Amino acid sequence: MSKPIDFTQLAAPGVRGLSPYQPGKPVTELQRELGLSRIVKLASNENPLGPSPLAQAALQNAAPDLAEYPDGNGHALKQAIAALHGVEMNQVTLGNGSNDILELLARTFLTPEHTAVFSEHAFAVYPLATQAAGGQMRVAKAKHYGHDLDAMLALVDEKTRLVFIANPNNPTGHWLSQQEIAKFLAAVPKTTLVVIDEAYFEYVDEPDYPDATEWLNDYPNVVVTRTFSKIYGLAALRIGYGLSSAPVADLLNRVRQPFNCNAYAQAAAVAALADAEHVQHSRQVNQQGLLQWQQALDDLQLNWLPSVGNFIAFDVDQAEQPVFDALLREGVIMRSIGNYGMPGFIRVTVGSEEQNAFAIAALGRVLKR
Ligand SMILES: *Cc1c(COP(=O)(O)O)cnc(C)c1O
């Protein structure tokens, strides 16, 4: 009998060392396992209000011919995005989620000779995309769990093609000010693309939190990513976008799958952009929910990291996995983030007031506090 083939040895070197992205546990999975009557999922930073009614109506009314490919150029959505940001349509790249844009960037610009720089405790997709594309990783130490831009700059050299900055960062909720990023951009070589991931942009209300799209004119090496998965409440449809200089968008467009964004996602996203009120309301609900969680975590005498996103990370002061598992048995799905180099930490998404109360009560029971 011949020896079984070791396909791992056949995989590209970067892929061999990868561990897959760990998604939040789906409600249906926990229901199957435990048969609980009530399950609250606060694991994936989804909007508890769901999408805008306008987006829901657009989905109902969207009657694409299912046999036909979607608009591969995403004309209507690119037009709406370009108008929103005051950029040209040829600066917009649509993605199957903004993850898709991060991956396109890695595949377009990284080779085994080139590096991507990012921070420890940053979004898990940066190392995944870098390694899968065969690039080298340079991981900067964080400062108080936040990005340390000086430490990141120190890792940038002529071989650095990409820097990933999450502002705010997931899972820490930490954010960088206008001045901090401006100083970094002025110091980075023009041949290094600086990717500013603004997945939670619409949630942030701090006065000196920057809108990175304003740097696009002065810095052709800046790429900004946004998503419809978070405040717009359309995570199921997988739609996001990148804004960049036109030459960078042209390169991403060469690598992109021809029909990476489906017809329903495009229709719903166009409608979602037209509902500023829903965004505003979602932001308000989140701000109240953040206060509710901060107060509750204080009451439980747990340390938490200040967050401007729709989630908050806290230190359970013991191994996090047993706490996470005990919460599952209470019908609450959070996210343990020990695998982000943060042992003892759990991240919870800010839900509705009532979902938060349910989860807070469960946490109190589990921790016996
Ligand atoms: C959720 C998230 C994204 C994007 O998710 P998509 O659903 O692929 O758009 C990107 N960056 C960060 C930091 C996130 O938390």
C-alpha cells in the first residue's frame, strides 16, 4: 500500500502555518447542542437593531433574474459610495465584506520578500491575509492594548508594502486620534500602503477621531476600508468597500473575482446608505449600551478596556475559556479572545438594553459575584 499523501506539505508555505479564523458561535449551533429556549448572541459585533427598513424593503423588492450574473462593476453602489465620500467612482473597490478588500490588498502587494506591519491584539484577519498571500508579518508591541504607532513605524522599511491600522481596533476598542495618524502618515515611505480599517467608523463620536477618507487626496498610499456588516446591520449579505487612489483601485480590480458582490447585497447596501437616521439611532443605542456594560462590569469588579466600538473587552481575572463555556450554558454567546494574545479576556458585543441585561445577569451568576 502506498503512503498517504501529506497535502500539508504540498500547500503554499504561508498556508501551512495558518490556523483558520474562529467565527462567533452561531445561535443554531448552540440550540442544537444545548436545546436552550433563549439564546443571546453577542459575539460578532452585529447591530441588534438589524438593518434599515429601507434596506429590508430594497431586498424584498430586489428581483434580480437569478440566472443572470450581478453587475460585476457594482455601478449603482459605487456611485452612491463615491457621492457619500466625495471621491471618484474609480477610487472605490467593492468587496465581499471588507475582509475581501483586506485580502485583495495582501494578494496584490505582498510577496515572500515583502512585509506587512500590524499591531499585536489587532484584527485576526491581518495575519491570516498576510500569511495566505505568502508575505512576511512584522507584529508591533501594543501600548496599553492599543496600537503603538511609533513601534509600528520602527518596523516599517523599504520592504514594507502594507501597514494595517484598525481604528478603532477590534477586539480592544482602542482608537487613534487625527494627530497620531497624521504624524504616522507623514513619516511612512510613500511606497508603503497604509490601510486604515474603519469597520466601526459610524459608531465613534470622539471629537478628534479622524475620518481617514480625508487623507486620500494628500496620500495616494492610503487605503480606507468600510463595511456594511456592522452599524448597517447587513453582515449576512457580505458587502464592504475600499477607498484608495485610482491606480491602487485599478490593481485590486485586476485581482478581484469578477462577481465578488452579489446582486442582493448591492441593492440592500445602496438603500442602507440612504438612511442616515437609522445609523444615528443605532449609534445612540450603542452609546447607551456601552454605558450599561461599563456600569455592570464595574459592579462586578471586572477591569474593562475603554471602547469606542459596539463591543467591549473585559478581564475575567481567571482562565477565560471556562467562563465562556459556562456562559454558553446560560444561553449567552460572547467571544473569548485569549487567542488575540489576551489571556483572561472576553469580548462582548453591545446588544439591545434587554439583551445586555440578560447577558449581565448570566455573567454575574457564572462569576458568582
Ligand atoms: C468586522 C470587521 C471587519 C469586516 O468585516 P466584514 O464583515 O468582512 O466587512 C473588518 N475589520 C474589523 C476590525 C472588523 O472588526
